[in-house]
Amino acid sequence: MTTEIEIKRGLQGVYIDKTQSSFIDGSAGKLLYRGYSIHDLAEKSTFEETVYLLLYEKLPNQKELNDFDALLRANRSIPPEVMQIIKLVKNAHPMDVLRTAVSALAAYDPDVADNSLEATLRKGIRMTAQAPIIVTAHARIKDGKEPLDPNPNLNQAANFLYMLFGKEPTPAEARIMEKDFILHAEHGINASAFAARVAASTISDLHSAIVSGIGTLKGPAHGGAAEEVMQMALDIGEEDNAEQYTRDILERGGRIMGFGHRVYKVEDPRAQHLQVECQTLGEQKGQPKWFRILSKVAEVMEPYASRGICPNVDFWAGSMYHLMGIPKEIFISIFAMGRIPGWTVQVMEQYSDNILLRPLLVYEGPMDVEYVPIDQRK
Ligand code: CMC
């Protein structure tokens, strides 16, 4: 008797478990972290507070927030051996360097083999604090500069910009960065969180899960799109070229980066916040052209909304980073730095009620082929 097998390619529309971390309604463009609207968090919360919410399942009171903030600041260091590794691999893409350095951190983490929820939380907090140290150290080393010590007076977002550029950001710039980190902090079972959960489901450790997440985030179908959107804007060069450029890509059957999403079939609710920042920052910096170029691309793409292809979080992010002077190779690393708390939460949920994530493939190759010794093969 043969039973019909239904293949769910790409696991589209498949629920693999339950979560209490984030809620996404792709048809309404709604995103909640632990029940709180992404819009409220983006506008009213801080990165530290949002990370606390994700990790501890409630908003902190002032003392809890102060203690958590102090804990993050106290964890802003990496072992000298990991700094040496960053120097050795400095010519690689920043995401490859981040992946390598996070992997190396495991060798020096006192909790590495402890998969208890308490230890996983400690490691997640440590890696959240350490990732910006890695990214900024690498950016400076690559430019022939010395890495800087963190500034204990600055929060996560401001300190990242300080360690990257060697000068304190303006409060407005620090706030834009913070908002960006909040918007990227968690997003359910996206591809990188799924990869992290698969690693965790084998009862591997958090460092392995986050390395899996970083490697998966890197691709242009996921976190890599912001870099490609900025490259597109640079290639377009002037607003007048945008319409033709976009139409040419679409006529060739290509994709416009920063558009489309597996879950959102209306505009990604994170995108509007970055759109506003991109416009405001462009005007402040006397460079409104990037916003205008992307607005023109979005205008050409408007008919695609009826097919559920709308701007996603990456569409405006790249030009915003560019206006802040951040090199485009670092854009995905910013996404990764913001997402470490989300990966941590997903791994903790996986550990809490673990089941090995192990789907099936339908085999379509030849069957029962006779093995021919090598000296008898043609
Ligand atoms: N431009 C033009 N057409 C598109 C685009 C796009 N950006 N995205 C999807 N389509 C079309 C695609 O060609 C296909 O058409 P058809 O049915 O005629 O073959 C249809 O829409 C469905 O596409 P799909 O690839 O089957 O859909 P998916 O859910 O597997 O892909 C996606 C989602 C994000 C990979 C895809 O929309 C894409 O490649 N977008 C560009 C890359 C991008 O912006 N990635 C960032 C994602 S958001 C950040 C994050 O959270 O990860």
C-alpha cells in the first residue's frame, strides 16, 4: 500500500512549535514582542529594556533595568586570544569574522557546556554584550586602526557607534541605532532562528546555536538584503535613473532587494520606522537623494503589493546606516548584533520542551545500484 506524501517545500506554512516570545500576523503587518507592540517598543523602549523583556518575560522596573544594563556593560570584553583570531581573519567578510569569533568565544566561556536555562541566559547576555566588541574591533583592525576600549558611560547602541568611529555619537544617532537594534531583536522562527533551534534541538550549546544563526542570517534572502539594497541605491546613483533600473531588474525576472517576505504579505511593520529615520537623517545630513532613490524604487514596486510583495525591514535600513557613515559590509552584522537576544530566547524555548528537529526528504534517486569496483569502472 502506498500513502501519498505531502511535501511542504521550504516548510512554508508549517508550524513547528509554540512560542511566547513574539507574535507575527503577516496579513495584518503586526509584530509583538511578548505581547507588546513593536511600534511602542521602537518609539518608547530602549534596547536594554527590550532585551530584558525578551529574556526575562516582563518589562523591568527601574532597579531591574539598571542592574541588567550594568551587567551588559560589565560583559563588554573579549579574551585577547579571540582578538588575535580577529586579526588573523581580518580580510574575511565581517559576518564570517563575527561567526568565527563567536565560535572562538566558546573556548573561553566558563558556561560553554552547561545547557541549563540559567547558564544559557548568562551566555546569551554575554554574547549580546560581546558581539559589538567583535564587530567594531574587526572594522578598525581592517582599517589599520587599534580597537578601542568600550565606554562604560554609553549604552549598547551608543557604545557600538563610539567603538566603531572613535567618537561619541550624537544622542539622535545613538537613538536611531538603538531603534534599529530593537526592531531586529526577535522575529519568531525565521530562517536563522530555525537554524539556531535545530542546533539546540540536538542538545548542542548556545554558542553553536548562535554560530548557526549567524551563518544562516548572512544570506541575501535573510539578513544580507540591507547591504544589497544600498548597493542598488549606489548603482542607481540618481533619482532619475531609479525607475528604469527597477523596471530592468523586474523585466529580467530579477528581485528587488528589501522587498518581499515569507510571512508579511503587507508592509513589514518594522520598515516604517526605518523609513522615517532614513528620510529625516538624509535631510539632516544634506543627502536626501538616497531616500528619494529608494522612494522611487518603492513607487515602481507598488503594483507588486497586490501579490504580497512589500517593503521589508531591510529596505530602508541600508541607506540609514550609510547616512551614519557605516560601511555596507557591516550592515548584516548590525542585524546579527540586534538578533542575539532573539536567538537566545528561541534556544531557551527549545531547551524548555525539547524535541529533535529532524524532518524528512522524499528520495528520488536510483535504487539498489550494483557497486562496481574502481578498476572495473569506465
Ligand atoms: N522582487 C520581485 N519579486 C519578488 C521578490 C522581490 N523582492 N520577492 C518575491 N518575489 C516574487 C518571486 O519572484 C515569486 O514570483 P513567482 O511566484 O512568479 O515565481 C514570488 O514573489 C514568491 O517568491 P518566493 O521566493 O517563492 O517567496 P519566499 O517567501 O520564499 O521568499 C524572500 C521570501 C524574502 C526570500 C523573497 O521575497 C526575496 O528574495 N526578497 C528579496 C530579498 C530580501 O529582501 N530579503 C530580506 C527578507 S526580510 C529580512 C528578514 O527578516 O530576513
